[in-house]
Amino acid sequence: MAVKRSYSSAKRKAQARETRRAILDAAHELFVSTGYAATTIQAIAERAGVAVQTVYAVFGNKRELLRQLIESTITGDDDPAPVTERAEAEAVAAEPDARRRAELDAAISVQISQRVAPIVRVAEEAAASDPELAAMMEVVKAARREEMTASARLVGGPDGLRLSHEEAAATLYVLYSPQVAGMLMGDYGWSPQRYERWLARMILQAVILGAD
């Protein structure tokens, strides 16, 4: 009986993850295509193939759904572990060569920027006329700034940082931002590869100690 209960529990958890993923995917598609304000919970539920009550039960409200969507888009999956605690970040920290460390770090950042830019753009546009959503976005930004503290430590590695830890984190906050990626790849028409090379060079020259 214990084995059966364990199996049933695992099956329920898997189904819950699938439901959550379906709702997030539906929300992403609708938010990006029609905008945050124009997208209703009912429309998301219909696209995901679930009941409206299920969306509310899983996420509570549309703002929280957007917040969790941004988080899962940053990480690329449903694992709650932050980017700085994942295998890719550990590979950056373990790399002894400063140039290669900057390149690995830039590659991670470009992947994240390309994933998250569309939904962040939607959120920022909606936040301009929604004070509660604006407050939620400030929480998201604060969490990102906190993660930059860990990112600075990782990218500095054995060489250390040429700036104070606070300034290094702030510099990465700017360099990693999807807005910068959008300006260079959108306004200037840079390819992702060119943007990645530029980002690696900026990390190397501006953040890592003795990496001229």
C-alpha cells in the first residue's frame, strides 16, 4: 500500500507540474500576442485547456501569474533554483581563465535575454498604467539585483573584481539587461553572436580584475 500511495503522489505532482506548465505557456503566448491588460484569465484557461478555477488555484491572480512566468522564463524551466545556483553558473565559477569565464557568462546572459525580453516588455508596458503591477515589477527587479551580487562573485572568480562588489553587481545589472540586448540586437541589428562577443568583452574589461 505504501508503494501505491507513493506512486499516486508522484503522479499527482507530475500532473500538477504539467498543468502549471500549460497555464504558463498559454499565458506567455497570449500576453505577448495581445498584451497583459487584454488577456483574461478565462482566455488563458481556455488556451491551456483547464478550468478558470484551476488558474486561480495555482496562481492566485493574473499579476502573480505574470511574476511566476517571468521567473520561469528567466530560468528556462520550472526548477525554482536561481540561475546562479545551476550547473551553467557553477561552470563559470570553476573556469580559471578570465576570458573564458566572461565568454561562458555572456553566453548564459544572451540566452536569458532572448527568452525573457518579450515578456518583460509586456510587463513594463502594462505596469505604466497599473500601479499594483508596477509594484510587483519592482519586486522582480529587486530580486534580479540581489542575484547580480551572486553573479559578480561568480564571474570574478579567482581574479577578483576591478570594482567594488556593489559596483560590479550594478554593472552586470546593466550589461545583462534585456533592454540593452534589445537596443543592440534590435536598434543596431546586431546578431546574437555579435552581441554575445561584445558582452563578453565588456564583462572582461569592466568587471574582472586584471583582465585587460
